Amino acid sequence: MSSVKKVTLKSSDGEIFEVEETVAMESQTIKGLIEDDCADNAIPLPNVTGHILSLVIQYCKEHTSSSDSNSSKSNEKLKAWDTQFINVDLNVLFDLIMAANYLNVKGLLDLTCQTVADMIKEKTPEQIRAMFNIVNDFTPEEEEEVRRENAWAFEISLKNNNVVDTFEVEESMAKELQTIKNMIEDNYTDSVIPLHNVTSDILELVIEDCKKHVEAAESESEPSYSLASKLIDDPLKA
Amino acid sequence: MLLEILYRLPCCRRAVQFKSVSKRWLSVISNPYFIRRFMDRHRHYVCKFTHVFQNTIELNVNTYIRLVSYDHNDNPSFKFDPRIGLEFLDFLPVLSLHYPVCIQASFNDLLLVCTQVPKASFFEYYICNPFTKHWLKLPPIPTDGTRTRVMIGFLCDPCICDSDSDNDREQGCITNAHYRFMVVRILCPEENTTQFQTQLQVQIFSSETNEWRNSVVSSPRKLNLNPFMPIACYAGVIACNGMLHWVCVKDKEIKGFVVFDPFNDSEQCHYIHPPIDLSLRHYVSLGVFRRRLRIFQLIYAGSFSLWELEDYSNAGTWCMKQKVYFSNMDFGDFLQRAKNIHGLDYSDERTKMMLYRDMTFLAFHPNDGDSVFLHCGNSVQLCNLRTGVLKRVYYYSSPVRSKFQLVQPSWPTPVPPLPLNAPSISN
């Protein structure tokens, strides 16, 4: 009769966790310590709080048992568990990323980083700053320079389906049109958006109108909706 | 940690937009190490690609181009402005001056454009990425008033200089952040262009020296190096793996292929045998698929064949990838439409031959190793050599004198290449 080998982990705030060795070895860092025979007493983890460590241990438990030949966990079930597990507050998510990196738990690092990447992929730079409390340390000239040098990334081509005119517009303007906004946010990785029902002349007018709206919004005055734009927006919504 | 998150973004556009978030984000995203991780993550990226058709092979004030871009489902979309013709390149300052201009080569998402200031005695070359609109101008090269015909080779060789470079080399180069490049001008021999030439005059620009240099290239086997001869000229000079390749012709037959590797030896050429089952008297087309050299041969009313070079050693090891006989092909409505247009009954073998004579090779499909694009009279067709199915992609009837296939990698190739000694990134 053999008892399951356990290791003791101690978080930065003094919490003690006793886990099976196989579970703890999901962390390459801990695995290294165990193999180097440094794990007789409690392993101190000064960079991880108790709350986060308990989450990491949960993840490792779930993923260790899945690599067990006796386990019947399917990939789908594991993915579903992951999705639910990662549904946490942004701050917790960041702490998990740091912990996964420090403890070198590859699967958790992948999961957490990909989750954040998926959260930000539809955001504008302004929204990113708001979300992460990042200070914009560019001067207006510097920011303009970055945008200018990489103008191709900030532009979207609106393409008329039948003819071959394309219009290069700033993404912020294109988003004025609800339909296009939805297409962009549906992860449209192409930068050319085909518009089937709109001729080039109308498209020009609409773009002019959008420009005005964006300029008005930037100058913080009330945007005035012209009748023309209302009429035009409707067929686009169709 | 920022890097770990950002390289998992699905497309490069977003990542580049985020350069404007803050200085730290700008520094992370611009770093070559980030680009390498990004491209590694997206190594199975299905490339978007664009065909560029040009109505000339030489400097011309009336040059115009037509672009056909393909999405992930091979659906084409066109970009063509008849008013200007080269509007797609209008970020190049020289174009607003209406000098004679000509696109002369392409590599991945880069184009090599040549222009000449009227009445000046030099050529100017630009390397540009038409998607990011970044460009760089090479030092001018003096013209030699007499010779006008040249063949151009544009070679890019990615450099790897990071600590785990051995790993990179095994997996193949996966970053385009650092590269060295060369532009090779092969000058047409003054005498008869179909003459046996054991030496070639070339002018080479190297990004490592940043200057043009003249060189004389010869072959130890005394091969005919002349790429201007009919069969060789048709196939052209193809850049692959940092080397130039063209057909070696002897007595109106294909003898083999010349391989010129100026990064290692700018004065001697190598040679590779043709595939055993290549028809030596028929024309061939050369191309590249995923950094491997390929031959396509169309034998009228006979077959399409495709070979790939597996190994350069021992004078070359070829592998036949596909061969399909016309009798086994499904031409779809190609024959029916031809009948409607020309009023001829193409089920007759002789008239079929006339139709096939109009077929020319356009490019290898960059994402599908079994498919090739063909020009068939008025239309561009996509031919799957494995299934034998020919599918019309679109109609195209303007004259095409030269054509290029731009393939966009998962991260746009920087122009100029990023400097090798970029500061190392802190995570």
C-alpha cells in the first residue's frame, strides 16, 4: 500500500497548501525544485498570494487528472471547464498570468494570455488604455507619427461589390455605420469590406457624412443627424 | 507579459494599431523578437495573396497594372484604376512625376520597382511593401546606353541572429524582420541573344555593402548561361532560397538549370539536372511554393506536370508531384464557353489543341500545393492537378506582359529590414 506523495506549498501571505506531487509537478518551476531535492519542507512562493495559488492548484488538479490514462475527461469537457474557470475579474486574470509565468505552468499561461488577447482584439487603442489604466505617454505629435507610419493598419477599405472602387477610410469613421461596425467586430481580419447594395456615389456621400459625425463628436458638439444619412443607413442595415 | 498576450492576437493589423497605446507597447510590438514570436504563433496562417498584372516588361510611361486580390476562399476582388494605372503604388514619390516606371520583381509582399529620370543616365530602384506603403530607394545605377534588355533577380535572405537560432534553422526561417537582399541585373549579351554564352555580365546590389558592383559570372562546366534564349526567357529568372534559377538551354533543348547563389559566390554558377521525365523540348515554367523550387510543364493536348526540387545536392533531386492528362480533366464549362465565344466545336481534338495553345502558366497557388493558376485566353482558371478540375476564376482580357504574385505573410515584411542590433526586449 503506497500513499500518494504530497508536497507543501506556502503562499506569499502565509497560506499553506498540501497538494499531490503529480499535481504540483504541472508547474515546471516546482517540478525543478522537487527533482533537485529542495522540497522537503514547505516550498515558499513569495510571488503568489493564497487566493491565486488556490486557483492555480485547481487548474493543475483538473489538468493532471486529464492526462491520467484512467481519466475519461474529453477535450471538450476540459475546454468547457477552462472557459468557466477563466471567467474571472480582470485583476485576477492578470495575477493568474503572472503566477502561471512564475510557476511555469504552460497550459495556464496559454489559457490566460489567449483570454486577454481575445478580450482586446476588437478594442481601439483608446479603449485599451481605459481598460488597463494605461497612461498615454505620447505627445500628440508622437502619436500622430505612429499612426501615420502605420496608416495601413488604421484604415479599412470599403469596396463596392459590382464595380471596383474602393475607399480607404479611417476605421473610426467606418464604425459610424452600424453594419460595418458589426462586421469589424465580428473579427473581420480582412481589411477589405464588401458592400453589396451600395453604389460608389452613395458610398461617397455616406463617407462624407460619417466624417462630419466623427469630427463633431471629437469637438464635443451635438452631432446633427442629416436626413440623408438616415435614409442611406437603412439600406445598409438591410 | 505584454508580449505573451500580444503575440496571441489573431491578426497583425490589430497588433500594429496597438503601437499607439503607449511607448511601452510601441517598443514591445516593434521589437524583432516580438515579430518572431508572432509569426511562429501564426505559422499555419493562410496567406492572402494578390496577382499583379503589368502591361509591359520595360520602363514605360504608359505602364499600368491590374491587381487581383484573393481571400481565404480564393474569391477574387479587383483593384484597378484606369485613370492612373499605378495608383496602387502612389505612395512612391517618383510616381507623381510620371517618369517611366516598371515593376521588375517581387518577393513575398515586396515589389522591386524601376524608374528612370528622363534624360538622366541612371536607373533608380525602389523596394516597397505596397500594403504598408513603406519603401526604400537604392543608390542609382548608371545606364549603359546600348544594352536595354535585362533580366532581374530580387533575392531576400532572412537572417537569424537570436540565441535560439539553431531551433529556428531546423524549423525553417519564420521571421521576416531581419533580412539581407540583393538585386541582380543580368545584362543581355550584345550579340545575338540566342547565342551560347559561358559568361554573363551582371550588376549586383547588396544590402550588406549598400552599393552596386559589376561581376562576371561563369560556370566551371562551361554551360550555356544565357537566360535570354527562347526556352529560358519564357521561364524567366526565379528567386528561391536566396538563389536565382533559370533554364540552361543547349541545341534548343533543356539541358538543366543554372543556380546562381550570389550571397555565397557571385562569380560562379551551379547546375542541377532536369527531372528524368521532363520533356526536354517543350517549354517549362518555374515557380516557388513554400520556398521550394517547382517546374510546371504544359504539353499541348497532352498533360500538365508538376515537379518539386527536394534537394540541391548531387546535381539536384526532383520529385514529380502531380501529373494529369487532359483526357482525365474536368474542364467544367470551359469548352462550352469557348464554343459559345468562338463558335467552334471543341470536342474535336484538333480544335481543342488550338484552345490549349492559349493556356499559359500564371502562378502556383500559395496555399494549395496541388493547384496552379493558368491564363486561358480571356480568363484566369484555377487548375487542381490532383482532381483534374479546372475552375474559372475571372475574365481578364487586357494585355499582360509581366505578372507577379504577392503573398502576404502573417506579419508584413518591414522595409527597410529591421536592424540586427535592436535593443533586447524586457518582458
